[in-house]
Amino acid sequence: MKIFLVVIFFVVIFSQSCKNQTTDPSSPNTLSLDQKVDSVLALMTLDEKIGQMTQVDRSFLEKEEDIKNYFLGSLLSGGGSSPSNNSPAGWADMYDRYQSFALQTRLKIPLLYGIDAVHGHNNVKGAVIFPHNIGMGATNNPSLVEEAARITAAEVYGTGIRWTFSPCIAVPRDERWGRTYEGFGEIPEITEAMSEAMVKGYQGNKLDLPGSILACAKHFVGDGGTEGGKDQGDTKINEATLRSIHMKGYISAIKARVKSIMASYNSWNGSKIHGNKYLLTEVLKNELGFKGFLVSDWEAIDQLPGDYKSDIETSINAGIDMVMVPRKYKEFLANLKSLVNDNKVPISRINDAVKRILKVKFELGLFEKPYTDRTFTPLIGSSSHREVARDCVRQSLVLLKNENNSLPISKSLKRIHVAGKNANNLGYQCGGWTISWQGGSGDITTGTTILQAIKNTVSLATNVTYSIDGLGAEGADFGIVVIGETPYAEGNGDRSDLNISQEDLLAIVKMKGAGIPVLTILISGRPMILGQALSISDALISAWLPGTEGQGVADVIFGDYNPTGRLTHSWPRTMGQIPINYGDSNYDPLFPYGFGLSY
């Protein structure tokens, strides 16, 4: 009878607190945030607690009712894990349906849905796609980065989702790494400034305000410093270097009140981060004062030594609060429950993790407003959002060469010939993490290619012609060749050779053979070895991975915007120079950190 009365008491108090809208501290129904969290935690069974610590990819749900049956606390969409109706409304409908199952549970604890919205709401067709972080770093404009994050947050919010796995605040120290473009630059200072700005843009002044979403700083810690630039590799450095280069961005993110952090796949001197209690608990939570929750990366605990059950034990005891399972959730739930019952994972660790997760859910206002705010849905991909992305593009471009003042190009030339495989390919322009995990080719979403942007900008009397290989330029007044990488993400982008491809070089050579001035525009997620491509081009621009708004490129090359972008990576002369970073002894890059020409 006593237990029954206690349960009834907490149910009444909790439901009153959820219904109460007043901020008057004298109100008898007003509970502090910690009191709300404690009131829910006191009602929870072990199964319900463990459910809150479990994150499943939607594509691996055996049935949607499992959200209710297993008390799942979180779902995610990995790259390309999209509803069959990949439209803003289709995403909102899917999210609301999943949320409805969570609200059928005994305690009605809402789902927290996560997604890799890393350069815009990039899984959703029609959403605006911003430049990847390497380009955003080159703007050297934290205010613009904050505004881009604010717009991304509004578009994510318009599909119901309230959590993005961003910003990536890695400090890439070796351009062979396939995630180089996800970082802002090679030194911690640029990462500190941009990380703080991006967290503020996502989370706004208050997490429960319309349009605010939860940020996730990733990947703690040292992912950009692995030996040889190997993805998920080993960062072999001392603690002082780990702190001075790779940890500073997290300090600025915590200062900006980031409420979630993702642990990294990489090892530190042979020890996997996901099992490193010193870094995850003693440093991050205790020393740095991180009060949010710590989430694992995709199946990352599986890489710990031992069997799956011991992986769970090690990672949870090390400080992981929520595990991105994302497939074998039934096995995870059963193993974690067994570990608690066997006293191998203390209930105090479970309670701490669940409290951290519940606190964020309360701060987001999910208990009061769990469903999609459809007033935001029509904003996705709007012209005003695209204008900001266009500004990001033009501020991100770095002019590396401009011989004989070849740029800006006159809009009234009789004929301009455009070439290169990247000139008219929106997918190539956006790079990885766009609609699908690895990105794609062609018109994968809505946007403006560089070729179309050129046609939009020149005079009505100017004839713009095009060939992929550079042939057919004879008689033109000017040539533009758009070359570079094709899309990739994570380990698929690790490279031992960053030389410009023979196909791309030949396109420049053929264009130059027509005896006209040639501008080369490089689309890439990192500096490339330019070689002859630089010497035979009259002008060369690094455009990074600009996203959907190619019009920003045309703004610069035709002189409507004076180039302001500056390198946040030292540009190597040869592969033999990599890794090369600002501050190295015998520092002799092709273009130094901070380089960038203007007209």
C-alpha cells in the first residue's frame, strides 16, 4: 500500500508539473528541472531506464511497436535512412508516427530523434544544403556560421526532429583523412570560434523555444589526429598535445551550453575512446563540467576488446550515457539489464545516465510539445534560407591564383566555354552526407549547379557553351573548368593520393589549348596536389564543397562579390609534405595557412 501511494503521489506531481505553464516560483505546482527529472526517475523500472539509454536506427526497427514495447528513448536516421516519402511533410509524418508509440508507454516519456544534419538538413530532399565545414571555416565569419546553424535548426525542427549530430569539431591534421571536410581547419583556434557559433545557432537562447534543436559536439576526442589520417585509427600523441589541439573546441562548445557530445571511434595511444573512463568521465564530465549526456557513435562500442556484453559493460562504466546501437537493440537491452542485475554496471551509473537524458528532454520541451510544429515545415528550402547559403558560398571561396587580373570575368563577353565533370553536377557539388551517407551524382535534390549559375549571371548576349572534357573551346573568349573530387564520407574518403586526376588535368589542358584565359574551380573536401593544373591555369579558386547554392560561385567570379575566403589548411606542394600544418618546423607549403587573394 505504501509503494502504491508513493507512485500515485509522483504521478500527480509530475502530471501537474507538465501541465503547469507558469514560471511563478511561488506556485505550489512549480517544480525545478531537477525535481521534474527526479520525479520521473523515481517511477521508472529498470527496463524503462535501460530503454532511455538505447538509440536505434529507424531502418532496423523490427516493428514500430517496439518503440513502446521496449521503452526506447531515442531513434535516429543514419545517412540515407529516410522515409519512402522523402519530403519535409513525409519526414514530419514519420516522426510523429514514431513519437505516438513512445507516448503510449506507461510514463509517456517522449522520443528524442537524432539525425546527421551536418551541412543543412542534408537527408531531406528540398532542404537547403550549406557548404561543408571546411568551407565554413574559410569564411572566418562566426556570425555567418551561427546564422547557417540557426537556419539548419529551423529546417530540422520543421520535420519534428530535435537533435542534430553536429557540429563536428575535429581538428584535421592530415588531409588524407576522409573526414577532413567535416572540420573547420587544422588549428584549434578556428575550431574554437566556429564550434561555439554553431552550437549557439542550433540551440538558440533556450532549447524549448520554437526552432531550437539540440546540438551534439563530435567526436570526443582526437579524431583528427590519427596516424596517417586513418579513419577510426590511433591518435599517438601525449596528453598535453591532445589537450592543446584536439580538446579546445569542446571547451568552447561546453561554454556555449552544448547538451550532448558524441564519443569518437578513434583510439588514443592504443586505447579506444569509447572505453576510456579517464577521458569520458574524469576529464569531460568532472574536470570540464559537461552536464549534458554522452552518446556513442554508430556501433562504436562493438570495437572494444571482448565480447558484446563486455563492450556494453566497459562503455557504460566509462561514461557513455546513450548507446547508438543501432541494429541489435534487443540484445543490447537484455545484456545491459543482466549486467545491472549482476552488479557489473552499478545502478548509480544507470540513474546518472538516465537523469542526464531526461533533463535534456525536459529542457527541449518535448514533454509539453512532442509532435512536429508544422508552421516550420514550409520554411524548409525557402528562398530566404537559400540566400544565406549563397552568402556562405561566396564567403567560403579562396582565390589562390589570379594571373594578369584574369578575374573577375566580364558578364558581357561574346562566348564563355565551361568544362569539367563538376561543372553541372549538383551531387558532386554537395559532397558526402547529402541525401545519402556517401552522397551521389546528378540532381539528387533541389539547387543550382555552377554551370547554371554562370548562365544565370551573364548578359543575354553572352553564349555559354559546355563540354565535360574541355573540347570545343575554340573561338570562345574565356574558359572555366570545374574539376575535383566525387562524393565520399568517412573511411571511404581516406586517400593515399590527393593528386588532381588525369581526367581533370586533361580538361584544363584541352581548354587551354584553345588559346584563351582559363579559370579552374576546384571542388574538393580538402587541399589537393595541384601540380600542372595550377601552372597552366590563369586563375584558380578553391570552392570546397559549396552545397546547393552554386550561384554564390558566380557572384565571385563575375565580380559581384570580392573574394574574402582564407585557407584554414596549409596547402601542400606534394604528397610527401603531408601532413603539413601551421607551426611546423621547416614550414614550406604551396600556400600557407590564412592565404587568400582578393581583387
